[in-house]
Amino acid sequence: MLDFSYKSILKVALPLMFSSFIQSIVLITDAAFLSRYSTIAFDASGNAGLIYVTLFFALTGMADGIQILFARRVGQNRINEIKSIFASSFYVLIGLVIILFCIAYFLMPLLLPYYSKHLDLAEAQTKFIKIRSFALFFSIISLPIQSFLLSIGKTWVVLVSASIIACSNVFLGYWFIFGGPFLPEMGLKGAAYASCCAEFLGMLFLLIYILFDKSKIEFQLFSTLKISRKAINDIFSIGTPLFFQGFIALFTWTVFFTWIEQLGKFELTVSQNIRAIYFLAFVPIIGFASTTKTYISQYVGAQQFDTIPTIQKRIRILTISAIILFFHGAILYPEFLIKLINPNEVYLQKSTEILKFIVGSFLIFGITSVLFQTVNGSGNTIASFMIEFFSVGIYILASFILIKIYHLDIYWIWSVEYIYFGSLGILSYCYLRFFNWKKRII
């Protein structure tokens, strides 16, 4: 069982935060490289990248369910069941990856010309997504290992893996995009190839680590490679709502950016500037979200419900403090951040205004995320899916009204972030306050 002192919480969360920070640096450097290469490559990688991230977040949702199961079994001291969950998770992800790869590689190139207003942008997105989609296969190995390590608190390993991905992606990204020794200039395709290679290296590190780590023996991880019907049922029972939850959360953002693209290329480029910096605010939120799931699942498994409010309070304080630390530049020096992404002066003023405007929404999310992840960590994943479903429904409706009906300025369109995070928090609070969420048995 993990201790819930501030020091212990930070010990679990900090590697995840730095892992997220490194991933944010990757997004920022990719955006910076491509914006300097061409605006069409910058916009295409942003929109097509969202398609990939939507599919990847669906897989991550299933992996979150696996993580919850691992942590619950640790809390229940049912260690002998972890090996069957670990083995079965690979088979589950193989089937899902094949389906999602077919969507990305075969279906999306057919759909993009129909909903994209600009044909050149659609063609560029197609080139990017057909290459980028191959990286989904690496998650078959990396996600189960990562879920296991997160559930037992070995978050530093995930940090090292993310560091390998980040460093290699920055180096390969510049080399592949602009060309260099032994390689021609590849532009947008180069960015996709670089990201695939980087994710392969991260996966390779996790695989080598788990094969030589003593936890492999302690938990008998590779003592069986057989499919366990019970483990499969448990994974799908907990993970399926999170799979669709991850999908709809990012799919909604994909729809949002598609509608912005239909407004015009200026609005799209401005929004892509914001999107690239956006993930800096997600650094602490993602880190503490995974930490919350692990803690809640372990303490619910141990039936120690009285400690949960204290855990929530401490994680909430740490999350808000970390958001201010990581995202303070959005208030103090927003122009500098925007210029890192895109030096073109045409987009600077509007991008700066929006960046300063949305800061408050992340502070709201820092509070609501802890509530929402408590629902997830408790194992009530159907409830968390419904909370996400209604929140994104409100988000999509608000976006449609602001963009399609009233055609508001892009500045006011970004106010939908407040609507989404607020809805997520209110619905999560109501569920935890009025429903008997502590009785979920997994």
C-alpha cells in the first residue's frame, strides 16, 4: 500500500509529471519545427495528430482500466491474480490496435476530403496519419507494462521511457523534417516517421526493463501467457467504459478543430498555436490524474474509505500548485511562449489573447480532475463514462452554437473550455455526493 503523505504522493506523481512535461516539449518542438517548415505542414500535423491522439487515448483508456485492476489487486493483497491480468492485457490490446489501425490507415484518408474545407490540408493530413498510425502497434507492448509499473508506484521507469521518446523525437524530428547526413528533407512525413521511431525506442526500453526487473519474479509476470477468461472479463468490465471515454474526450476536440478549420486557416493556425502550449497545463493534471487512480483504487481495495477525503485534498492542493508552476508563463510571458511555437507575427496577438483567457479553465480542471479520477479509481467506470459523455455533449453543443450559429470571434469560441471543465466537475461531485460509489467490487 502506498503512503498518502505529501512526500509519498509527490514521489509517485513527480515522475509522471516530468514524463508529461517531456511529452509536452516534444509537441512544442514538433510544432516549432513544422511552423518554420511550412504553415500547411504545421496545421496538418496538428489536425491529423489529433486523430492519432484520439485513437491512442482510447487505448490509454483501456490501459487505465488495467492499471486500476492491478492497483486494486495490490490493495486486496491478491497478488497471484496479477500475472493473468498482465498476460491477458496483451491479447486485448492486440485486437483493439488492429481495429484502430484500420480506422486510421484505411478509413480516415477516405473521410478527410469530405469534411475538410481545404483540399490541400486534407491531402497533407492523409500523408501524416498513414505513417503515424503504425506507432499504435508499439502500444501493445508498452501500455500493459506501463500500467503495471504505475499501479505499484514505479513511476520513474515511465519517466525514463518518456525521456527516451522525447530526446530521440527532437533529434530525429529535426533530422527527418529538414534533412541532413544520409537523409533527404522529408517535411511533414519526416515528423511522422520521427515520432514512430521515438515511440518504438520508448517501448523497447520498457520491454527490456520489465524482463530484467525483480518485480517480474515477485509478481510472476511471465509465468503464464495463457488467456484468462476471468481476467479478460475484468479488463473489459473496467476498461471498456474508459476506452470509449478516452475516445470521445479527444474525438470531441478533433470535431472542435475541424469546425475551426472550416472557419478559416487563420483561426486554425491560431488554435494550433494554443493546442501546442495547451499541454503544458496538462503536465500536472495528467501526472496527478494517474496518481489519483492508483491511490483511490488501492485504498478502496483495502476498504480504507476514511482516508480518501484527505488523499483528495492533498492531491488537489498539489495539482493547483503545480499548474501555477508549469503554466505561469501564460500570464507572465505569453508572447514568448507563442513565438516558441510560431514566430509569425500575424498570429501573435490573437494567440496571446486566447492563451491568457483560458488560464482560469485549467485551475478549474485541477480541482475537478481529482473528483473525476476518484470515480475512475473507485472502479465505477460506467459512471465515469456517463459523466464524460454528458460533459462532452455539453461541450459539443456549446461549440456548435458559438461556431456554427453565432460565428463568434475565435477568442470567444475558446470559452468552451470553461464549459467543459465546469460540467465535468459538477457531474463528478454530484455522483460522489449522492451515489453509493464505495460498493463497486472488481
